[in-house]
Amino acid sequence: MAATAFCLTLPLMPPTSAFVCNFTDCQALVKFKADIISDPKGYLQDWNEANPYYNWTGITGHQSLRSRVIDLELIDLGLQGKLTRLELAVNYFTGKIPGELGALTKLEVLYLHRNCLEGAIPASLSNCTALRRISLIVNRMSGELPAEMGNKLQNLQKVLFRDDAISGRIPVTFSNLSQTTLLDLSFNNLEGEVPEELGKLKNPGHRPSISLITRELQACNILGKKWDLKDLERMLKPEAYHYDNV
Ligand SMILES: *[C@@H]1O[C@H](CO)[C@@H](O)[C@H](O)[C@H]1NC(C)=O
Ligand SMILES: *[C@@H]1O[C@H](CO)[C@@H](O)[C@H](O)[C@H]1NC(C)=O
Ligand SMILES: *[C@@H]1O[C@H](CO)[C@@H](O)[C@H](O)[C@H]1NC(C)=O
Ligand SMILES: *[C@@H]1O[C@H](CO)[C@@H](O)[C@H](O)[C@H]1NC(C)=O
């Protein structure tokens, strides 16, 4: 009798070996955890492969696409990390970029392109002074560009903010992004004049270093330099972006 009962209940038990952390999002989270050096309250103890990732603290999985993370909430967990890369691009993240990311002062790469993120770019990201590359391409980011970024992010090389809904003027402080070789602000709702000082930005090779194409497809003839339309077209094609190489 006992054996029969056991057999009957077996199929109802959660499959213990079915979960394999072998897909991009899960691997990104595992890497993320590996870089956390302090987790005083043990929040990330359940981040292990014995437990499906969508049951991990702070993680929300996609309802039907069980391999995709849609939310990462690590607010006020007291985590300290030496995290240098956070790559959660091409995903289903919704909501705002948590301002707490500003605490990741060793962060060098922040790739959040192709999600459904909205709200303003948190000014606290200016505290991520090690940041070299940031991509928020194809989201729903709005609000103005945080002026502080220009003066504080002195290591920033690639700034990819195209295809969002960022408004306001381009802060003149962005001319102080002395390491920036690519600033892509195309397809946003920016207005006003392009600060002349942006001409200080580096322009390696023949690549246009600044892309400011408006929704109306008017290429700004800025900095007294006419851009090659072929370059602009190339930049318009999403596949022209090799995210791993930018
Ligand atoms: C992950 O592993 C499972 C089980 O072995 C397999 O069915 C699935 O195809 C794998 N997925 C990827 C993205 O490799
Ligand atoms: C996920 O966690 C909930 C409660 O926290 C638990 O009831 C459920 O069994 C867990 N699911 C898996 C697959 O571990
Ligand atoms: C960023 O730095 C400013 C001071 O420059 C500080 O007031 C703010 O709390 C910091 N934000 C974060 C998220 O660390
Ligand atoms: C650029 O940085 C320099 C040196 O820190 C500062 O004096 C200047 O005011 C900054 N320019 C702008 C436009 O913020």
C-alpha cells in the first residue's frame, strides 16, 4: 500500500533534475552572483542550481517563457560587489532602471538594450565612474539625460541611447566625456541646439562619433562636418551593431 501511494504521489513532486541553468539569462545571473562580495543577509543563498532561477530572491521570470528574466529587484539588499559587467540585453525587463545600480562603482559595462525599460536614466549612474560602455538602445527610456554623467563618467567610451524617448536638450557637460568615441542619441525626442562643445569628442577613423538623427530622419549637420549618408544608413541598421564589440 505504501509503495502504491508513493508511486501515485511521485509524478506530483517537482522534477528535481529538470532545471538546468544553461541559458543566457540564468548564466548572466550566476555571473552576477559570483561578483557579489558581500551579501550580509544571505539573500542570494537561494541563487543556486538546485532551485529554479525564477524562484531566486529578487528574480521574476517571464510567465510563459520560463528561460527569460523580466525583473531583477535587488534593492536594499545591502549587496556589495565588484561586478564589472551587467548584461541583460534582449529581454523582457519592464519598469525603471533601479537607481541602486549607482552603488556598483566597479561596473564597466551595462548592457540593457532591447528591453521594455522606462522612466528616466537614473542620475545615480553617474556614480558608476568605472563605466566604459552603456547601452539602453530600444527601450522606452524618457526624461532628460543626466547632466552629471558628462562630468563624472570619465571612462565612458560608448554611449548608446538610441531608439528611446529621451527628451530635453543634450547637456553641454557631455562634451567632457573625454574618452567617448561613440555617442548615439538617435531616434529620441531631443530638442534644442546641439552644444558646439561636443566637437571635442574623439572621432576615430572615419566612423561618425556622434549620431543624433531625429525621428524625422534629419541628420544634423553639426560641428561643421557633413556626414556621409552611407555611414548614417549603416548606423541605422540594428544589425550593424555588434553589441559584443561596441
Ligand atoms: C538546456 O538543457 C535542457 C536539458 O538538458 C535542454 O533541454 C535545453 O535544450 C538546453 N537549453 C539550452 C539553451 O542549451
Ligand atoms: C518556488 O517557491 C514557492 C514558494 O516560495 C514554492 O511553493 C515552490 O514550490 C517553488 N517552486 C519550485 C519549482 O521550487
Ligand atoms: C551618488 O553619489 C552622490 C554624491 O555624489 C550621492 O549623493 C548619492 O547618494 C550616490 N548615489 C548612489 C546610488 O550611490
Ligand atoms: C568640464 O570639466 C572641466 C574640468 O573638470 C570643468 O571645469 C568644466 O566646467 C566642465 N564643462 C562643463 C560644460 O561642464
